[in-house]
Amino acid sequence: MTNLKESLRSCIDRYNDALNTLHDSTDAFDESLQSLHNAATDLPASPATNSNPTPLPSLFRDLEIHATEAATCFQSLVRHYDLCVTALKHTEGGGEAASRATDDMPSAEGGEGAGVDLSLQQSAFAAPPEPLTEAERIDMLAVLQKDAVEVDDVVNEIRDRGAEMEFLLTSMSSHISLLRTERSALLSILSAIENIGKDTRVYMSAARDFVVAWDAERAKITEGIEEWKSLRDFYERFDEAYANLLVEVGERRRRHEKAKQKVRESEKELEELYQEDLQAREAFTLAQGDFLPLDIWPNLRDPPRRYEIVPIDKEASGSIPDVKREVLERAMQRLRGRM
């Protein structure tokens, strides 16, 4: 019984150890999944979805349109400037004025004259142009006058186009920044998934180890349980038999007391018969004894035979244990409960 108890306790302890190891592994796996879930929950909203595609192509197209239009405006200004230079050359002292106008133009490096087209600078120092007819001169001046009115509008349009291009560039930069933030978060999640994938092999190995340990311990526990059931059945039957034994002791004691009562009653009746027989004999002897010879019945004057009731075999019957009444009642209650 003690060995069985210790064996089952050892099996249970080994099972609990294996289960705790499995719980540690599953808790770590749950924590990894929770971290991944939190990272996915905190993932910034994607700036581009199926219902809201990326605006970059549209922004690029708009930027290209504005750049093209701005370039067109710059070309018209350059043509107007070329025409102005040409007109100056056909006036008296115009060549020198055209040279000064060309030299006064700021350059990208901060110098003068470098910002003007090279062909214009060369034309400023070239030989005097062919003379124009009066009609050609009038037409050229009309064009210059007409273009001069539109210069401010063209400059304003260039400025508006530049401001719109700056706005588009800001929008594109903001969208690209969001895309980079999303990319960084996605890379972090992918790294977490990769780590979970590596750790999953450890978790699976822990689960397999628990299954192997459980299969080994389950067979031992099942065997121990079957043995425990056998012991329980034996002790239950022993308990029932012992209760019946107590009841049997009570019944034997009852029958023994009843027999003793019968013996006492019989002894009393025998004693009464004896006294009756003794008195009758004495009365007969007193009345008739003097007239009868002694040799006619030698035992005529003998007293009556006395009887005693004794057990036939004292050793066979033995002694009956003395069972208390409350013990007997509890045994009878157990038997009634089983029935």
C-alpha cells in the first residue's frame, strides 16, 4: 500500500514537472504572439490602400505639368529678351547698350553676364546686323510692345507654378515619409515573425517532450489506478465483511443469551420436578413403607435423580466478544446503506 502510494506520487510529481515546463514554453509563446499582436495593432495606417491608392504618380504628373508650363514660360521670356536685344542692335548705339545689358545680367556664381545664353553674349559682340526695312522695324516694335504687356503675367505664372511645385513637393515628401515609417514598422514586424518562427521549433520540441513524458507516466498511473481500485474493492469488501461480522457477533450473543435463559428456565423446572418427586416419595414411604419389606425394591427409599444442564463442548463454542451496542448499530447502518 505504501509502495503504491509513493509510486503514484512520484508519477504525479514527474507529470507536474513536465506540465510546468510545457506551461513555461506556452507562456513564452503567448507572450511572443501578444507582442506581435501589439506591434501589428500599433502599425501606422498605410497611406496607400486599395480604396485609396498612392498619390505619388498623380503628384509626379502634376509636378511634371507645372515644370513643363514653367519651362514654356521661361522660353517665352527668353524669346522676348532675344527680341529686345535684337531691337537694341538696330537702333543707334544699340550694340553698346545690348552689351551692357548682357554684362549686367547676374550669373549663378554671382558674376555678371554668365546667366545669359551664350549665343546672346556672342551676338552682342558680333558684327552689326543687317539693316531692317521700315516695315520690318515697325512689326518688330509691335511684337515687342505686345510681349511687354504679357511679361508680368508670365512672371506671375512662373511664380505660381513654382509655389504649386513646392506644395506638391511637400506633399510628396510627407507621403514618402509615411511610407518609410510604415516600411520600418513592417520590417520590425517581419523580424518579430522571423524570431517567433525560430522559437516555434523550441516550443514544438517542448510540446513533443511533454507528450512523450505523459505517455510514459500515463501507463504507470493507469496501472497504479487499477491496482488502487483492486485495493479499494478489497477493503470495501473487507469493511462489509467486518460489518457483517459485528452483526454476527451480536446475533450470536443474542442466541447465546437466549440459550442461557432457556437453560435457567429448564433447570428451574427440573428443580421443581425434583422437589415434587422427593415430596411424593417421602409421602409414599411414610404411608406404606412400614408394610413393605426392604428387599421388595432395594431402591424404594432412594431420593430422586437430579439433573444438571451443562455445555457439551466448551472448547468448541469458545467465548463470544463483547461488542458495544453503538458499534453494532453503526455496522448495521453501513450494511443498510450498501443495500
